[in-house]
Amino acid sequence: MQATMSGRQITGTATRSRRRARRRVFRCGLLALVLVAAAAASASRGKPEPPQALAYIVQPGDSLWRVAGQLPIQGDRRAGTWLLQKINGLSGPDLLPGQRLLLPADPASMRAAQRDPRGWRDHAVVAPSAPERPELPPKPRLRAA
């Protein structure tokens, strides 16, 4: 197949090479667009939030079984006792009154703790506890006129 253009003959191979060159340019542009979009998406994510934890002070009569019952674990409660032992570095189920335990604060933290209990403890951020008596703002002083 031959084509003519302003009096010059263009062979089929020259036309094919131009098409190939255009395809290469298009593919490179498309690849650059995809890379820029991926970089923008990863930059918008930012840093993942650290897992949230609650500090629980063991009361007289508390057991690991009872504390594990408060966790949002579906299924057997033994999984909760095992998880609390691993998170808090306990060698057994025995608890002492006044002992401080870390508990996952939300379902996302619970999943993170189940994946890596020891790593979870290292990265967990303990939520600040509310003061027992909230501080009131100072009363305004009245000036004598």
C-alpha cells in the first residue's frame, strides 16, 4: 500500500514507524499520568494513626477472664485472655489489684493488636483519662464603680 503526500511517496513501513512512535509517546504519557496520580494518592494518605489504647487499673476481685469479656472480640473469650496476656506481657492469668493493663480502645486497634500484640503495645497511644473533678474556669471579678 502506497500513499502520496504533496508529490512524495510514503511507503507503508514509514507510516507504521510513525504509528509506533505515536503509540510510544502515548504510552509514556499515560504511564507518567498514572505515576503522578499514585504519588498524589499516597501523599494525601499521610501517616497512619497509631493504635489507641485505654489504661485499665485492676480492681480487687477482677480476673483476666472478666476483663477480656469487655473486649469486642467475637467468638471464644479465651482469645481475649490470650490477647491481653500478650499485649501486657503477662506470664499467666493472675492479676493484682492496682495493676495497669492496656486495652484496645476501638475495633481498628483490636485488629492491629490481634495481628501483632507485642508491636501493638510499643506503638499504642494511651487515651488521656478524664480528670476526676473537672476544673472550672475562674469566676470573673466584679469591679467597684
